[in-house]
Amino acid sequence: MKAILVIADGMADRPVRELDWRTPLETARKPFLDQMAKTGVSGILDPISPGIPPGSDTATFALLGYDALRVYSGRGALEALGSGTEILPCDVAFRCNFATVDENLVVVDRRAGRISNEDATELAKNISRIQIEGALGFDFIFENTIQHRGVLCIRGSKLSALVSDSDPGRVGEKVLAVKSLDNKHESKRTAEIVNKLLLEFHKVLKDAPVNKKRIKRGLLPANMILCRGAGTIPKVRPLSQIYQIKAACVGATPLVKGVCKVAGMDLIEVKGATGTPQTDYVAKAKAVIRALESYDFILLHIKATDVASHDRNPKLKVEIIEKIDSALGYLMSKIDPDKSYLAVTADHTTSLATGNHEGDPVPIVITGPFVRRDGVEKFDERSCAKGGLNRIKGSDLMPILMNLLGRTTMFGA
Amino acid sequence: MKAILVIADGMADRPVRELDWRTPLETARKPFLDQMAKTGVSGILDPISPGIPPGSDTATFALLGYDALRVYSGRGALEALGSGTEILPCDVAFRCNFATVDENLVVVDRRAGRISNEDATELAKNISRIQIEGALGFDFIFENTIQHRGVLCIRGSKLSALVSDSDPGRVGEKVLAVKSLDNKHESKRTAEIVNKLLLEFHKVLKDAPVNKKRIKRGLLPANMILCRGAGTIPKVRPLSQIYQIKAACVGATPLVKGVCKVAGMDLIEVKGATGTPQTDYVAKAKAVIRALESYDFILLHIKATDVASHDRNPKLKVEIIEKIDSALGYLMSKIDPDKSYLAVTADHTTSLATGNHEGDPVPIVITGPFVRRDGVEKFDERSCAKGGLNRIKGSDLMPILMNLLGRTTMFGA
């Protein structure tokens, strides 16, 4: 028995005026998702708990069966890990932006004019050559990821992730000094290190050849690194140990890949998977089918639904759901229905009206040989609320799936 | 106001091919259970939590309102207690089998040819006469229960239940040395005591007159005691203190009786209650009605549904459900509907397809004067999922029943 869990990021929504007070799932033409509802067991699911808007990181931890409230320790380290940076348990990692500041360190553009990958890569090299004086006793890694994004990782003993951001979050404000959040020695030391390092970065960046060229070409110089979301890697029991399974993730978003890596899952790279609405959905579905040969559990993560919601674009969100539906049709045509469970859900509600993650429950459907098929006919927020699973917690899903796969152990006798 | 809780062991199931993808509850003709659904409030219930397969011991603790994850401490002591052995809080108790081993202590038969009660009783007497040298400072009790089954209880200070089994679980393997599971002094000492004791048992058993007779008659000698499931008695507040009630249990299974005894319930013996599919269901129902005169809360436990599931016998499971239904009809005809609540549930799902306890929720129905009657028409897994209780936890049931009886105290003011 195998299981595939499809997580469409932020796919769940609230009824929205532009769609005649229906949700995107209630609007889209999605024969395969509705077929799943008809043959499976449905329900609604609170990723963390009712009313609490989850991040994709905390929600993915929960959907993998972990207690997110206990294990979560910040986004930075997860994103760094998912981007391929080798993070150690002692490291403190930040999410970073290349940004443009003026001579008073006031932010002019938080994305340095949406700098290209090429320029960012060149500048990251300049930064990485910086020599740290021995006295502070730490090492650092800086890597750019996509466009203006990057990760900063501080390595050494006696560090703490309980420090604030240097990113003021908006233009026109001065870069913030990173501060201790708990007033302890470790966090004060970490803040001091990061503040010194960011000023060193600034010195190097403002004279970097790439930036001189950018100014000549009328582009904004990427002369500052803004950092936020300090985090460490949570230490959790890998899925392979808990359930005796081989598990893999197909997805393109560094944050989610980081969570999966923490859970001990293998990451499967797919050509054409971009994390954008233009992602190649069927290429991802094909990668899942190939992976089924050597894995027991595969998480397929699709980011595009969330992007459309944050952009408050109802039409695009409906279109993406219809594309996801086609990819599911492909999956359904290729799996052995007697030996496979297929589950679809969202990691959270992202509201087209607010553009934010919201705390509403998400729909969930599970198909496979031994589920208690209910009378639900459609896969959407309100139809699934009438389903046989009723309302479950995010962290309930993995035990339910693993029990169907015969991978749970009895508690008691 | 009084309440009766009927727990049919492992009655819940998954849809199964042999019953045209219905469950046994969905297949059985059960007018009284369906009558309860029509007049009561229904729901589904996770004995422990979604996806976690419970044992009958942990599930019964939960259904009696206890936090099983906190109080559970192994099966051995519960089964011993339920079999009538006087277990003290300091004792470590094991479940035992009379077994047949060869001269190298390799197991030939784990049940000593399903030894008769008479032979086992005689051999237990031989064992009990063994004198322990004072040096080890402990005492022991060995009692046979049914056929090849028995309990071993080690009494003394500084003992621990964190020790492994001597039972290798299959024939052709050597009896295992009991070992410490936490490498602490108490468990090492307990393991040492048990290992010495089991060898003493072997010496006495192999020369016992009963075994010599058995060999002459061509039967396997019961020349070894295998032990497993070391446990202690959980210390919990009795139901009488929590809810100010008199509570009793009608049931034949030692394990469940042990749990009820820990909860401070009286055990009511019923002639004809055997824990097998041939048990006298109506005799048990009659015992419940008699007990209603002097008790506020009665748990009626029926084991046979679980036996049929483990034997993967759909027809038998359906038949047993129909017999339980008749017994419920008797109960319903005898109780005062204005003064009694009657609840029916299962302690867990036991799948006919896998033969194992599974983590799917179980149906629950509560009838009585003040329940919020819902529109559910049938008592089964899928119908109850649409009921007014929605999905509750096992440990929620007892507070709900006790509140209906006016036995809960307000939290707050």
C-alpha cells in the first residue's frame, strides 16, 4: 500500500463577491476532484487550530503529523535548508533580501529593483569572500536563491534564534538593528554578530563592480542585505522512523522543501516545477508516479494557488485549480486503485478578499480501497464539511493515512 | 438518573468486499440499534485519537473518561487484576502462557497443546509451592486463568515494569532472557528476579506428575511459563470520587474487568458470560437490569464482535451484532425511558480485512430523556458520522453521560 498526499498551497478560500459569493473551489470545473469526493471520504481540517492562520511551514509540519506548536522554530532555517544550504543544528539562519538603501540606510527598494539571478549570484560571491575576525568566534554562509532572495546562516556555539529582524518591512524606513528578544546572553551575542556582519556586507556591496554597472544602466544597486525570520532546524523523529516508510516530496518551494527535509524526506527535483502559476503540473504528477516505484509516501506540493490568492486574482485561482484537477486526473489514471491511497487538501485558507492566510478550515478528501465512502459529491469547502471525516486537526491526517497503509502500531493491547 | 454504556469490542469496521463494501453494522438486521439512532443523538468517536489503533485496555480507560496516554502502564497488571489476582500498586505483573519447550528451551508449542483448566490448575499449585530464598527480598504469585493462560505477579520494593518479554512470540525460537528496557537498577533487578523464577518454574514443571501423565497420554507437557506485557496498576481517581456514583461492570474479559477495577467499579459475574461468540447475551442484559437497582452507571462489555473480526469472519460478525441487538431490545424494554440513558459504542474498529485493530473512528449513540435527538436513522459507522455529536474523543463520552446524569460540577462560576 502506498499513499500520495497532494497539498495545494492556500487553495481553500472564503466565498468572494467576484465569484458570486462562491469560493474558487466551488467555481472551478474540476471533474477529477469531484470524482475523488464521490468515491472517497471527505471532511474539513484545521491545519493548526480553528481560527489560527497557519504559515505554509507550520501547516506542512502539522500535515506531516508533527505538533507544529512544539517543533516550529522559525522560517529562516527551513527556507535555507530547502534551498540546498547545508544547515547544522547549531546554526541560526535568516531569510534575506537584496535591497537598495540610501546613504542613511533608509530602504529605497526592498527587492533591489527585482535584481536578476545573475547579478545576485555575483554579489553573493563578493559577500562570501568577507573575512571575519577571529575574535567573535563564528562563521557564516550567505547564499542567494531566486532573484532578490537569499539565506544567511550564522554558525558557531552559543547562538540563539530569538532575535528580531533587520528588515523594516517597508520602504522609507531605516534598516533596523537586530535585537535580542529574550535579553539572554546567546541572543544578545547573535544580534551583535548579525549587525556587524550586515554592515560589512553593506561596505562590500556598495563598491561592488556589479552595482556600479547597475547604476550606470539606470538600475537600483543591491547595496544592502535585509534579514528576517531567524530560525534553527527543529529536531524531530523522521517519518522513516515513526512509520517505517520511505517518503519523498515533489515541490519547488524552498520553505516546504525545508520542512520535508527536516522530516527526513527525500526531495525530488522536477524540471518545469517553478512554484509559480506557470509551473508544469503534469511534469510534477509524472514525477510522483515515477517516485511511487521506490517510495511509500509522496507529498506533492503545489504553490500556485497561494500566489493567485495573494495577488487577489479570482480568475487565475480558478484556472490554477482546473489545471491541478487535470494533473490529478493524470495521477488517478496511473495509480493502482487497490493499492494506493490518494489524499488532497490545502495547507491553509488564503483569502482572495484579504490577500492573507486565514484561519478557516480546509477541505480534505481521501480515496483508496478501505475508506468509508460518504455521500459527498463535490470537493470544496462547504461540501466537504458534510463528509464522513467531519472536522479533524492537521496533525491527525498522517496517522489516518499511515493507519490505512498498515504503518501504525497499536497503543495498548 | 442512571446510565448504561454498552461497549461492543471491535464492533466498528471498514467497508469489506465480502459484504458488498458495506460494514457488518451496515449489513446486520438490528431494529433496536436503529431505533436508538432514531430516538437518540449519534456521532463518531476516536477512542484515543484519529488513526491510532487502540487496545481494548487503553480504549476502555478512555471511554471511562481517563487520559489513557497518561495512565496506561501495560497490560499484564490489568489482566491479572481482572482475573481476580490481588495486585498491589507495588507489584509488577505479567501475562503468562503455559508452554512446551525442548531440552534447549526452544519453544515447541506456545499453548502447551491448549492445556485443560484442570491440568493448568494442578501445575499452578506445584509452582506456587516454590520457596524463594530470602536474599532477593521479593514474593511472587502465579495463577492460571483460562486454559493455557495465567498471570505472574512479582511483589516487593524497588521493582519496575520496564522489562522485556520472555515469550519469543513464535515456535522454533528459544525462550528469551527478560531484560531491562531503561537500563536502571529497578528494572535490571526485576529482570534478574523473573529470569531466576522462570528457570525454577521450569525445573518444577518438567518433573510434575501432571506432565508425566500428559506425556503418557500423548499430550505435550506444560513444562515452561512464558511471560509478556509487564505492567503495574495505574493509580487513578475512582469514578465514585470523580462523579459521586456507584459504578459496576458486566463483562467476562479479564483485561476489561481489570481496567474497570482500576476505575473502582464493582465487577458483576454472570453465569453464561464467556467472552466468546457463544456468550449468553440476554443473561448479561438481565444482569445489567438487576444491577440498575443498586448502581448509577453500568458498563456492559461484549467481547464477541472482536473475536469474529480477528477471525476475519464477516458472517459471524453480522450474526453477533444481531444477537447484541436482541439483548439491547431486552434492555430497552426493561429500563425506564424517563430516568435512564443508554449509550452504545465500540472500543475500536477491528477490520475484517486486516484482522487487526485499526484507527478509524467508531459510531456512538446516546438515548435518554434530554438528548438533542438528530435526524440519524441507523446505527452504523457512516450514518452516525452525520449525527449531532459530530466527532468526539473517547475521553469525552464519560463527562457527557455524567453531565446528563447531573453528576458533573461546573468549571467556573
